[in-house]
Amino acid sequence: MGLVDIEVRLLVEAVFLRYGHDFRDYAPASLRRRVLQAQREMGAETVSALQERVLRDAAAFSALLSHLTVPVSEMFRDPAYFLALRRQVVPVLRTYPSVKVWVAGCSTGEEPYSLAILLHEEGLLERTIFYATDINHGSLDKARRGIFPLERMEDFTRNYQQAGGSASFSDYYTAAYGGALFDRRLREAITFADHSLATDAVFAETQLVSCRNVLIYFNRRLQDRALGLFHESLSRRGFLGLGSKETLDFSAYAQRFEAVDRTERIYRRLEP
């Protein structure tokens, strides 16, 4: 093990002990790359110097956290996934008197707002509660505001149309504060909260869990922990959606779900 790898391991152990955020089971290559980027951009001479600063300065930790949880998302990302939800999952959700949806690793909110729009168009918004969770407080604050750059609306609109959108996407936002402010009904339907898949427990029974492009940053042990939380959270025959490069294959929970749409990584909880 090289010196930098030792420093990275010591840094994440220190972060866990000092702040309670657990990155110890994140994929090593990705973690190393992000820590080194943070070191450069924060002007630290070494990872050890970065660790000292982070331990003594909460603001420095917040800056580091923004690097370790790089928020990259867009509305209706991978439109075929949302189209598959609309066609294969929504008809089942419609049979429930009320619906709870958990978006784990919600970043700055693009995915929960996308799901809220989808369920609004399917007549389910009024009886759906959305829980959107992340460990990055800065991202959660942005998500709660529901304001996105106007220049992104063209791409978001294209995704929305490909995802089977049935209205004009511009109906869901107004130009305000130099950006696109999304409809209050959507914002009020979503509860944004701090939750760590590495350390926290299940907090609600849900009918749909969507956790996309998060597990790819975890090692196998942490992947299995997260999948265990999703399995425990889901109600009988509830649905799980993963990212396009993620799979349940070879996980400890491979036999506890069945594929609804293997291409779009949509699964359903098996009983018991």
C-alpha cells in the first residue's frame, strides 16, 4: 500500500470519528481520486495536511464533503428508466390507497422532482409522500429550494419528453431568482432529509425505492448494507430501481428480488 493510500485511509477514519460520516467502505479508486482532487482544490500540500485542517475546521469538512459526494444529476436522467416506471410500476402503485417513495442519494433534487412530475401526471401525486435523502447538506439545501439553472431546461425538457411526459415541461416551473423555480406542489410533496446508507437505519415503509448511480461508489460490503436497508424498507412486493451500471447480481440480496425490467434495473421484492 502506497503512502497516499495510507493517508486516505487515515483521513476517512478521522472523518468518521470526528463527524460521523462513514466513507470507509467506499470504492477505493473513486475515493482516492476524489480526495486528491479535494487536496489540490483546497490548497493542501498533502492528504495528511488536509486531514489536519478538516479535523479542526468544520467549514473545511463541508468543503471536503462536497468533493466526496460530487453531486452530478439531471432531471429524467436515463429517460428509458422513467418510461419503464410509468409503464410497469405506476399501474401497481395505483392500486395502493397511499404511496411512499424513497429516493436515496438524491443529490440536488433532480430525481425526486422528476418522480413527482411523473406521479402527478399519473394522478398519484396527491396521495404520495416522497422521502429524498443524502449526506450532503449543501445539496439538500439546493434541493429544498427547487431552483435549477435556466440553461439546463432544454436538456431537462428533452429527457422529459423521451420519458413519456404528457404535458409541456415548462408548465412545471417559472423563471425566478435567475433560475427555474419548480412548482410549489412538487416542492411540498418532497421531504428532504440527511440520511447515510453507511450508518443510518430504515425510517419508513415504502412502495418504491429509487437509488441510482450511488452503489457504484461503494464496495461490496456497503452495497449489501444499502440493499439490506432497501429490502427492509420496501413493503410486500415493493419496487427497487438502480442505476444503469448497477445490479443485484452477485449481491447478498440477489435471491430476494425479481427483475421487472432487467435492462432498466427495476426489481421487485420477493416474499418472504
